[in-house]
Amino acid sequence: MTIEVIDGTLEAATTRSSNAKVSIYDAIVVRSADGSERRLQKIAAAPAVAAMLLPGTQGRFYVYSAIDHKGLVAVRSTDGRSAYAMPSGNERIMLMAAIVGAAWFVVVLATRGNIAWLSLVLGVAGGFGYFFYRSARLESRARYDADGPRA
């Protein structure tokens, strides 16, 4: 999992789809002070962050990359506004997979006396997935908090 901080001006944000929990963008374009352009493809953002993604917004944009997707987790604008929100759907799905897989494994082992390999794989993969998504959330929040409000 990586956290990347981009300082610049939001040039464009093309929305692919949006619902109450997350907005998906085809592309977000940020131009830095030196004139270079950064294009972020297939980015997710929670509603609090998506509300700040208006062309012309200047500030600091926090991008994360975890297992299978990328997202914009926070924005601190130069005018003092800020938002942090990380979509947590995948983290919850992995936690449920780990719980269901482990419970299924224990039940099959206790009732049939054999190993249910699918449940073992589901439990282990869910546990690792939950760990990585949770780490991404905690690391991104720590980075956002460490930067503090922009002066």
C-alpha cells in the first residue's frame, strides 16, 4: 500500500459513476506548480472528498493504492477547507470473508472431521485482505494528520 501526496491545481475530474458511498472517476487531472500534469485513472473517492473535487481547487491531494484499486482519500485546499474519507467497503468485505471462512472451517472440522479447503482459503485470504485494507486506511489517516492544516 502506498500513499502519494500531490500538490497542485485540479484541472479536471471526470465522473464515471456515483452513489451514496463512493464516486468513481475515469480520470482526475492535477497540474503542479512547475506545470507538469498528473493524470490519475480509475480513482474512487468517498462523498466528503468528492465534494471538494471541483476544477480549479488548489491544494494537496492524497492518493492511495491498495491491493486492487486506487483512490483519493483526502484533500487539503489552500483556502483552508479539508476533507478526509476513505471508502471502507473492501475492508468490510474482507473482514466478513475472514469470519465466514473461519467459522465454516471450524464447523466442517467439528462436524465432519475433515478439512474444508475452500473455507480455509476464504478465511486466510480474507484475513490478509482485511489486514492490507486496514493498513492502508490507518497509514493514509496518519499521513493526513501528520501534514496538519495548511497555512
